[in-house]
Amino acid sequence: MEIFRIMGGKPIRGTIRIGGAKNAILPLLAASLLTEEPVCLTGCAALSDVENMIRILGMLGAGAKMEDDVITVNPAQASRWEMPEHLSKLIRSSIFMLGPILGRFRKATVTYPGGCEIGLRPIDLHLKGLRALGVRIREAHGMIYCDGSHMHSGEIMLDFPSVGATENVMMAAVLIPGKTVILNAAREPEITDLQEFINSMGGCVSGAGTGMIVIDGVKKLRGTHYRVMPDRIVAGTLLTAAAMTGGDIAVRGARACDLDAVLDKLSAAGCEIIADDEGISLKGPEKLRPVDVSTQPYPGFPTDMQAQMLSMCCVAHGTSVIIENVFESRFAHAAQLIRMGADITVSHRAAIVRGGRLTGARVCAKDLRGGAALVLAGLAAEGATEIQGVSLIDRGYESLEKMLGGLGADITRI
């Protein structure tokens, strides 16, 4: 099992360009199944989740490969509508394949997806949306059997603005005749990226970024060349690393409009921030101020940055309150931070953090973003930190040790 070994106390300084967003690449790869012509995605990050999604496409008969930051998919020979169970268990986003498989083949058999254990994350909203499109669904023995032979357009009201459910319904409806409307749709930038990708293939989707998305069905989609949006969570993680270490960083390619809520909290903590068309620059203060954070669906503070912000609050001067409203079990990193000397009290969905100093320790990542938070803590801690569970971090960060090493961190993968 690989570990990260970090010697803390070195400021994060320099310039870095970020790659494409994990949370955008995965649904785009899934949506490539909706056409029979070649698809080319550029600006992609080499992540384990991306590798697994490419393997899933291959098992379905759609040839896919990655060279440098380019993924090419040839879905012409795709013929299977049964998701490989062993791969689905490795990646939560495998559920994104349900909508495109139904859209292409009008039937699908999938297993319940895996991924990080950060809460129940039920897929009932996905299934409710698909049922509203006429899909007959049977659940048995841990499998989901879908019959889409009578699929039709319709209106779907989501009980919660779920990103995954919004994207799944969008993809399932693209090739259905008529107009489909999603109400209370998720507004995340990755939703807009999926819309633009589908439209580049000849689809007709509008409204992404608002609470109402309209899909006018088309008969066929063509192939496309498309550049994936930059990863706002990787950008936020690197900016927070500089804030915690009193550093100075320029993140090229990062879009401030995607990170308004995160930049607001970093500014409130005392950071100097400049954003322009090239990216975002941040200079950390000598002393971080405490901040209060409450996660919400976009445009609120992203749950995928909660762990990193909690880590930052551990070295702020004062008391912070972090409230997690999206997932009910997303404070596993708190116990690991306490091993490093953090003063954190967790009660249900809230964490009270009394800032101070951190010291190096042996800790273990329990999920992707919690693992990133431990890396940030190690950068700011006194002495050496060893982090197990690196494979979880690799799901969302391409060679994080190389990223940070190039910015002055003393971090090695062992």
C-alpha cells in the first residue's frame, strides 16, 4: 500500500496549470455512448476514476484510450447494455452510464455503484427521473433492471437538485422524441459542461446553470472534439494549500466564476486574491482568521471542499463552525486531524474547530476529499506526516505529490 510522506512547514509557492475536472470528464465519457461516431476529449486528467470509466466503456464494446491529456472513444461497436459489476463497485460515477445505455439501447442492467463512503447517497432520484420518462425498473439481488422500450418525453421534478440525477435524466432524454423538462435541476458548472458537450454532438439542450433544463429530443448525435472544463475542486485545494502554509500561488486555468463561494471564505480568512482571465492568484496571510462554512448545492459552498476548509480552520486563529448539509457522513477526516493535534468537536452534521497548530502523525485517508485535507494538514504541520490510503486520493488528483512538489512542498510517494 502506497503512502504519502510529508515534511511540513514549507510554503506553497509558484504557478501551476490545472487539468480537466473529474466531475465533468466522467459524465462526458458516459454521454459519448449516445453517438456511434468518434469522440475526442482534450484537457483530461489521468485519474483512477477516469481509467475505470474507460475500462467500463471498453467492456460495453466502446473502444476508448487515453494518450497524454486526450481521450478518444469509438462507440460504434458498443453492443452491451449490462454494466460489469466488478468495475461498477469501484466507481460511484458508474451510475452515469444508466442514462446513456438506456438512451442508446432502450434497456440496461446495472449494479449499485461503489466509491467513497461519505454517506448513503441513494440513487432513488435517478430512478424516479427515469421512471418519469417511461422506464420500467425492477430492483432485485443488488441489481437494477431497466426496460426502456416505452420511453417518452416528460416533466421531471427533482426532490433535491442532485447533480447525478440531473445528468442521468439529461442523457437519457437526448434521443427521445419531444420535449423533456427537468425542474429543480442541479446548477453546478459540470452540468453546463455536459450540456455544451451534448450540443456539440448535435443535441438540443438548454437551461443548464438554472433550475430548469429543457431537452428537445433529436434522432441522432454525431461525433465531436471537446475540451473539458477545468477542475474547480483541484483549484480550490491548491489555493487552500497556499493559504494554510502562508504561501503565494497562481493557478492557471482556474475560473473564479466556478469558485465564488470558496474564494469568499479564503478572502474572509485573510487571503489576498486576484482573479482574471488567466486564472486565480492567492497570497496567504501570516495568521489565518477563522471562518464559518455551510455546504450547499451550487452556487453554495461545495461539499467537495468541506474537508479541505476544515483542515484550514485547524490552523486558523480562533473558532470556526463547519456544517455539512449535503452528505450525512462526511467528517471521517476529523478523527484523523485530531490525531495531528486538531481541536475538533463533531456533532451530527456540524464540526466546531478551535484553531491552533498541527503536528505530524500517521493518519489514513478514508475518502477522496478527506485524503486531500490530510495532505494539506501535513503541509502545514510541524514535523513528518505519513498518509495511508493514497489510492483514494488518486481518484480525484493526478499525481498530487508532483503537483505540490513542484510548488515547493516536501512530499514523496512511498
